[in-house]
Amino acid sequence: MSTTLTRTRTGAGKDDGADAAGRPVTARRAPWPHRAATALRRAVTGGAALLWTALVVVPVYWLVVTSLRSATDFTTASPLAPPGHPTLANYRTVLDGDFATYLLNSAVVTVATVVFTVVAALMAAFAIVRNSGSRWSRVTFRLFLLGLAIPLQAVIIPVYLLIIRMRLYDSLAAIVLPSVAFALPITVMILVSFLRDVPRSLFEAMVVDGAGDWRMLISLAAPLARPALVTVAVYDGLQVWNGFLFPLILTQSGDKAVLPLALTLYRGQFGIDVPATMAAVVLSTLPMLVVFVLARRQLVAGLTAGFSK
Amino acid sequence: MATTLRTPRTTSTTRTTRTTGRGGRRFSGALMAAPALILFGLFGLVPLVGVVALGFARWDGLGSIGWSGAANWSSVLTDGATWQALWLTVKVMVISWLVQTPLALALGVFQAPHGRLRSLFAVLWFLPLLLSAVAIGLTWQALLDPSFGIGATPGLHWLARPLLGSPDLALYTVIFVIAWQFVPFHALLYQAGIRQIPTELYEAAAIDGAGPATRFLRITLPQLKYTMVTSSTLMLVGSLTYFDLIFVLSGGTGGPGTATRVLPLAMYITGFQSHDMGRASAVATLLVAFGLGLSLLTTRLSGFTRMDSQQEGL
């Protein structure tokens, strides 16, 4: 919600104002101390920007280049030099193994978690907003708010106990259920703040037409909330795709491993074969890179949606 | 599973029908909220109570659970390792905040104006956000290897030292890699915050003859107050839970020695490697208390709990 506001607000005219970067709005009067301050701030932010770019680009470049090296090239060549004889052999090594299984597991866990989370959160958010006057609506809202502050690391032992008692240990469902539970608070928060801005009159009009709550949810709230739903889906998806603790604790066998867990298995398996491990790292990131290329806006919006208002 | 799920559903429905007189709508509302409440209750709230209870239990993670009274607590609280882990956690938290906040603010300020070059930068800066903590950990671990890592590059030999292997350096290296992972996210928050500042404020200030430095200090910073509190809350509470990255960077040990063994790692090692779930739960309870206290404090300061729209203030 907030992000859509941001975009319309900044769409026009902000660039020429551009004061965040220190460019004067009116170039009419710029006495010396002001110009010096501008130069200083430009130097600081520009310098930080360049330094940071180098810090980001160098490791990523090294990661890709190393994944293309042969084992001998890796031990002899200068780390940042382009590979003498680039090879895809490392990728073949990774793909010849169980990579497809891990990829499939990650995909199943991510899709299932996102679908369950978004559907359950939309229903809950709608119920909270529609009954916003009532006490239980406030209590429910506060419960989810409390959920934002529960560190999942801190409650992993009882979760582990629950999963064992439910006989789900070492299954993909063991990852999905707690992942949904911990994605719900932030997802509900975002959807509540979105639905709250839907004009009441729209709902009232549907009440007059004799629509029940479920009709309203399906044919009014859900279509209206579509941008917010995409945003939270992308956010939840990224979190689950990269999640490590639940898979580490709640699964055990190789055929149930998701990609982040599989990466640690690769390290054990390849040992000192760093280029092969790096190829696995690159491969595990490719799906997110594709999402990034296709839906950069939604990804950025998703990451900041819950927090920037 | 079906049996476990049924119990909370009935209780929540009866509770709501009792409190309301006007049946239908409240009932469907309760039904709609039920799946989310049940899942969150079962895996979020029940474990919150459970972790406190397990702190008074004896359990090896496999066999039966027995009560042990306050034994876990007295042993956890008298163990120097607990206090060291707590101290490391606070250290990581404070240094991370000091490193990440100015950097994220500077990058956010740089990113905020629209423009081709700036959006190219933004794309590059975004890359760490796509990588999982495990991917980041494995990459940096290999990159910082004293023999085959970046230190082998001519001119960069000063980096050829055991940055992750020496007890004196490891924690700072970890803090650096954490910053690498999280600064882009916080820069995005600041960028979004800056873009929401009404241009009118700057125009008015410019007419009044305020220079860029004054405008930054008197408009940008105060207007970013909310963003700053949010970002800081996420950083502080989040830093309690840096687990994945440290786990990978230290090969699951929180090492070298115990140099990077923060509370979550201490808990994991106690519970899942030494098979003492009771003691681990006591440590986890400390973590919960710490986390809840911290976010209570920061939300009190920020008004994050307000249900009204933030936009109204403008």
C-alpha cells in the first residue's frame, strides 16, 4: 500500500526537487557555505555509493568467475583474473547430482507456503478490517502484531517437538506449516493496512445488494487487493526460498533437502572443490535472479511494503 | 494432524458467538480468521509458551520428556558460556547498528532521486538480497580463504590472513558479512522514506534560503524519523536472530573456539548437538525475553502499533 502511494507521490516532480541528493531546488542563491556543504555531502554519498558498489560487485564477480574455473585454474590463477579456459564442467557436476530433486523440493515448499499464507492472511485481514470495531478484531490484530516480535530461532525447539508429535518430521510439510505460521503476521499486517484504505462505501454498497461476507471477500476485497497480494507473495516467496533453519532442524534425509540446505551438503560432498560449490551457489540463486529480472518492481515493493509507511 | 487442528477451531468459534449478539457476520468473520489464527497459534504462540515450559524439562530430543525443576536455569545462569554468548550477541547488535545505519542512510539518500545511472546502481546493490544467507556464507567463506581467496590477488595480499579463522578477527568479519547481506534492504527502506517526503517542504525551505545542509538536517532527517525507528527496530531485533550466516561461516560451530557463538548458535549447539533440549530451551527463553523486550521498547518509541494510517500526519 505504502509503496503504491510512494510511487504516485514521487512519480512527478520529485526528480527536479531531488533534495535527497542535495541538489538545490532553486539554483538562485547558493552562497559559499552551502556549496561546500553540497559538495561534501555529494562526496560522502557518492563515495559511499562507489565503495559499496565495489563491495557488492567484486564478490559476485568472483563467485561467477570461480564457478567457471577448472580445479587447477582455481589453485594457480589470480582470483580476480578472468578464467583462462572457462568451463561449464562444475555446473555439469552439480546438475548430474541431485540438484533437480533439491530444486523441486524448494519449489514445492515455496509455492505451498506462499499459497497457504496469502489465502489465510487475506481472509484474516478481511475479517479484521470488516469487524474493526469489535474487541476480538483488535485482539486478533494484536496477536499478529506480537507475532512480528517472536524470533523463530527462539521457538524452534517446541516447533521441532510439535512436528515430531504430528509425525511430520523429515517431510516437506514439516517445513511448510511453520513457514506459513511465521509468514502470517507480516502478511496479515500488510493486507490489513491495505484493506483499511478501501472506502467503506464500497462494502456498504455490496451489503445493500445483499452480498454476504464471502461474496465480498471474493469479488471485492481480493481483486482490489491484487497489487498488495502480489507484493506479499513475492516477499514471502523470497523468505521461504532462502530459509535455512526450518529445513535444517525439521528434515534430515537428502531427498527432502531444499536448496539452501543442499548447499551445505554440497560443501561437505565437494570438500575443497570450491569451483563446484560456487557453481551450486550460482545455480541455487538463478531462479530468484529470474524473478528479479521479471518482477523487479514487485520485489522491491515487497521487501519494503511492510515497513516503509 | 486433523485432530490437532480441530480443537482450537471450536474454541475460537464459541468464544466469538458468545461475545456477539448479531450472529451471522461475526460468525463468518471468525471462520475467515480461523485458518490463520490456528496455524499461527499452533506454530507461533504455542511454541512461545512451550519454550518457557521446556526450560524446566529434561529432554534429549528423542526420548520422553521429564521435569527437572529449575536445574536447567541454575546451570544456564551460572555458566560463563551463556554470558559470553549474551555479550557477543549484544556486541554484534550494537556494532551492526553503528555500521549499517549510516551506510544505509547514505546509500538511501543516493538512491532516492530517479535517474538512469542511479537505477543501474540500485540494480547492482540489490544483488545480495537475492542470495540466501547460506549462499552468502559459502561465498564469503571461500572468498576470504587465506590461501585461495581474494588475498591471493596481487595487491590484495593484506587480505590473506585468517579473517574467519582467528578468534580476534572472526566476529568483526562476521559483522561485515552481515552488513553486506542487510545494508541493501535498509537502504531500500531509507530510499522509500526519502521519496515520501513532500517536495513542498524542500521548496518552502529553499524559498526561506535554507541551504542543502540545513535542509538535510532540518527536513530529511526529521522526516525520516519513522523510517529510522523502523529500520533500527528491524536491525536490533533481527540481530538477535543472525543464525544462518554465522552457522555457515563458522561451519556450524560458532567458532573459531566460541568466538562467534552468539545466543542462537549457543542454543542450537546445546539442543541439537549436545542433545540437551531443556538447557537449550532456557537459553531460547532468554532470547525470547530479549527479543520481546527490545521490540516492546522500540515500538513504544515509534508508535508502530498504531492502527491508523501513517499518512494522516502530513
